[in-house]
Amino acid sequence: MILGCGVDLVEVARLRRTLRRQGPAFLARIFTPGERRYCVAKRLSAEHLAARFAAKEAVAKAFGDRQGLTMRWQDVAVMRASSGQPSIQLTGEARRLQRRRRVRRIHLSLTHTARY
């Protein structure tokens, strides 16, 4: 049974503007330390951050939870296997929702362009 399907898209330029305005405070509020390390090490860090921001939103949509109501941004982390395959790791309230709703698997696909 599929609980929900979440899809989201983030405009990279908008994320860049937010980074210029809010800087490290924005990164610390939204992304886990591992996500920050991975993304800022990339030449196109804004694109990688945008993909992860969209993934967090998509998970919240799939769970039927709007970000900020129960889940915290950092409760949803995008991980990367050595093969490059992305996955989701849930902690905190997101993990409790996963257990309560008996979610066994979360499928994730990330993509980004220079614009989205």
C-alpha cells in the first residue's frame, strides 16, 4: 500500500537569494550537519541544497504533514550511499510519524538543473 506521494521542486535562484539573506542561520535551521558538509563541498552547492530542500518538502507532503506543524526540517535528512543512491533518514517527529503510519519504505529520486 502506498501511503502518499510527495513531489516538490525548488528554484535554485530563490535558494541562492535566501542563502545570501540568511546565510549560515538558514543552513543550520534546514539542513543536518552531514547534508551541509556534503553540499558545500560541491562546486554547484546551491543545486545540491535545492534538491535536498525539495526532498524534505516532498516527504512532508507524502506524510500529509506540512513542514513546521509537527516535523522539523532536520527530522528529514537526505543520505547518500557509496553507490550514489539517495535515501531518506528520519529522526524525531518524522520517525514517530513513520512508525505510527507503518511506513516501511521511502523511495527517493533527486534531480537538479542550473535553474531547478
